Amino acid sequence: MIYLTMVARVQDGLLLVASSDAAHDMSEQMDVYKSQAKQVLRKLNPRSPAKQIIESGPCSFFYLLDQNICYLALADKGYPKKLLFSYLEDIKDGFIQELTRDFGPE
């Protein structure tokens, strides 16, 4: 299950979008995971790996970097990696489409 999704700028870690869907048994830990996600975002820079998995207890953070934007998700450790990165690609595509629609092309 995916519990948390964030979109942020790489240069300063500014959170642009966030969504969470914590299961009842995860609600107490969600504040800890959100704090860890923000730490991950602050440590990123343009030279960070384009794709990364960071383990944290029973969950893992997955992130994708593209054009100085980070797309990050928190999911169960057993969640299929290929499916999770496909999800992040979909989030990226939707984010770019919405920005282009609202503000025009670059």
C-alpha cells in the first residue's frame, strides 16, 4: 500500500504537493514518516541519483527526480518496485500536465 506521496523542489525541498492515506494501524507513525520524508527532500540536490529507494522500518521511501522536481512516495517494503516507480511516473506526468494547463508551457 502507498501511504504518502509528496512532490517538492530539489533546490530547497519546498513541498509543492502532498497527499497521505494512512491506514488505521499506520496513523500514529505517519507523523514520524512525514518528518523523515521532509529530511530526505532537504538532503537532495541536482546530483542525487535519479531513482532511489530508502528503507525505513517496515516501509520504504521511493523517489524519482526529474527537472529538479522530486516525486516521493512511502509504501510497504514489499510493494513491487516497478509498480511504485510507474506510479511516480504517473504522478510526474499529471503534475507537468496540470502546470502546463494552468500556467502554459515553459
